[in-house]
Amino acid sequence: MAVRLDGAQREDLARAAAFLTAGELVAIPTETVYGLAATALDSVAVAKIFAAKERPSFDPLIVHVADVAAARALTSAWSDSAERLARTFWPGPLTLVLPKSNQIPDLVTSGLPSVALRIPNHPVALALLEAVGQPLAAPSANRFGRISPTTADHVDEQLGERIAATLDGGPCSVGVESTVLGWDPDPILLRPGGIPLEALEAVLGPILLPSEQTYQRHAPGRLPQHYAPRTPLLLNSNLVGPRIGLLAFQRSRPGFGQVEVLSGDLTEAAAQLFAALRRLDAAGLDAIVADAVPEIGLGRAIMDRLRRASHG
Ligand code: TXA
Ligand code: MG
């Protein structure tokens, strides 16, 4: 079982850094979800991420860095828009996809000429990046296709047997993954996430919303089905009954076997989403019905995750 380390303890942080430097895998807290980290420039270490997650090698990883200079150093072309976004939203839940430098192993980017970069906004992640002194590749610390972890316990349930350590930094404050932005050559939203589209548009102007096909071309790991509980999840269904679970927002509805009511505030609801889905999934129900929310602010990321979690 993974060694449990406490991100608030200096020695534990040093142990996490030592595991990473030795090429081992450590699950780390970020403000979005827990990540499964390895040093990004060591392809042998990176290969362990794919093995532990059972992640297909066509799905590229996000590289986490400590500051803007480190991000820029990993690209072959940094742009004015990248600079403006980085200055406005980093550290934070925004990932920028930019032309990669030769330093980055092909395994990290699944052979793509671009690399996904972000500075996480979590004191433990930042202290760890500082201690390791190298960029860290880290996808979400779940098995491929399953619900992303927002606590250290969630990580250990899915990956505890397969990794060296789990660094506990408490529950994630944002709760959904980062927003991924690329250029084609105009700005294009590759994944809605923790930074609302509206906030990005306030800085950049209009951003393209890709079709599902464009998603596949630009963000090959973004499968239509993802983030899925084992229990079938239905969006906006009329199904009701004692064997059915309900994921609702703001107010409940009668007639369900188990109910999770998330906040009506979509930012709060995003932070609660994955833990609630896990509780419903653990209840042994026949199906989970999820209500819809408006696609504004964090609502866009919530609906994206619910659609990908749903079984049609
Ligand atoms: O919030 C997050 O982003 C979390 C935390 C740990 O930072 N990480 C995360 O990583 O969600 P992951 O691997 O679950 O999702 C990364 C996604 C890929 O599936 C892909 O869609 C996109 O980022 N991506 C990565 N590299 C890319 C690239 N070069 N071009 C396009 N998309 C890329
Ligand atoms: Mg993921």
C-alpha cells in the first residue's frame, strides 16, 4: 500500500520529493483533483504512470511547473496570449497547450508536437515542485475512465497498491479538472474545467468551442465516455424508485433510494461533484439519475463531466 505522507509536514514533503527524484510515482494534491506524479523528463518514470492508471498511450499528460519561466522553457513557442493568460490565471486551474520543446519525452505528449502545461494553485503542490526542482507530469490519480479523486483516500482506493506514496493535502477546493486551452490557430477550448470560459474570454476575446470530432483530434484522450461510475448514470431521466439514486442541485425530489443534493452555487457544486458520485456509486443502486445545470461558469465543466459519465 502507498505510504501516506502529510503535505503539511516538512519531512513528509522531502520524502515525497525523494520518491519522485528516484523515479517513483507519488499521488499529489492540487486545487482541482489529485494528480499521479512522476518527473516529466524521465520517460521510464512517466511510463509507470500509464501502467498504474491503465491509461492508453494515446492520452497525453499535463506537465506541472513551479513558475512561468519553467513553463516557457518547456515550449518552443511562447505567445503573447499565453503570457497574458499565465499572468492572469496561474497558479490556477488553467492548462495551456503549446508547441513543445525537445526536452519533453514523446511519451508525455503521446507523440503530439504540443505540451500541456499548468502551475497548480495548491501550497503543497507548489512546495513539492520547489523541492523536486523539476517539472512533474501528472494526470488525475484515478484508473483510466473512472471518477477523479478529490481526497487522498479516493486515490488509495483506486491506486494505493500501485504507487510509492500518497501526499495528503486535504480535499481539493475546485473539485473538477483544469480548463484546457489550445490554439488552432485561434484559441480553442479543449476541456471545460476550473476556470470558466467566460473568464478566459474576458482576457482573450471569443474562444472556439470544438465539436466532438475536433476534441478527438486535439485532445485525443478526451473520450466521449469518461469520469464514469460503475453504476449506469442517466442525465435528465424520468426514472425514479427505491433502486435509483439521484444527483440533484439545490433541491431534492422524492422517491429515490439515495439522494445527493449539491449546492445551487455551481462553483460549490463542482467541488462536491466527484465525492457525491462516488457515494452514489458505492450504494449498489441499479442506476443514478443526474439533474442538469445551466452551462454557465463552472456549470459547463459539471455538465461536461456528467455527459461523459452518462451511459447515453
Ligand atoms: O486539473 C487537472 O488538469 C488535473 C490535475 C492533476 O492537474 N490533471 C488532469 O490530467 O486532469 P488528465 O490526464 O486527467 O487530463 C489531461 C488531458 C488529456 O486527457 C488531454 O485531453 C489534455 O489534457 N492534453 C494533455 N496534453 C495535451 C496536448 N498536448 N494536446 C491536447 N490536449 C492535451
Ligand atoms: Mg483524468
